[in-house]
Amino acid sequence: MKKLFALLVVAGMVAFVACKSGANKEAEQAKLDSIAKADSIRIADSLAQVAADTIKADTVKPAEEVK
């Protein structure tokens, strides 16, 4: 009976560790996905700002040309 109990305890510990490491991998992947998404948004915002500045520079005439 002691051997069966010890075997069940060991099997439970192995299952616990296996599930915990899988959850850690999922959490780490979610963190990396979040960082990648934030970087994509930051880059898109930067490109939009550059495009807006370019359009503004093309459409607004300098003061010396207006005279």
C-alpha cells in the first residue's frame, strides 16, 4: 500500500509540474505577443505622423511665397 501511495504522489507531482510549465509558456507567449502588438501600434503611429507632416509640408506654403 505504501508503494502505491508513493507512486500516486510522484505521479501527481509530475503532472503538477508539467501543467505549471505549460502555463508559464503560454503566459510568456502572451507577453511576447502583447509587446509585438504594442511595437506594431507604435510604428504605425510614427508612420502616420510622418505622413501627416509630409502632407502638411506639401500643402502649406512658406511665408515668403505668400507675399
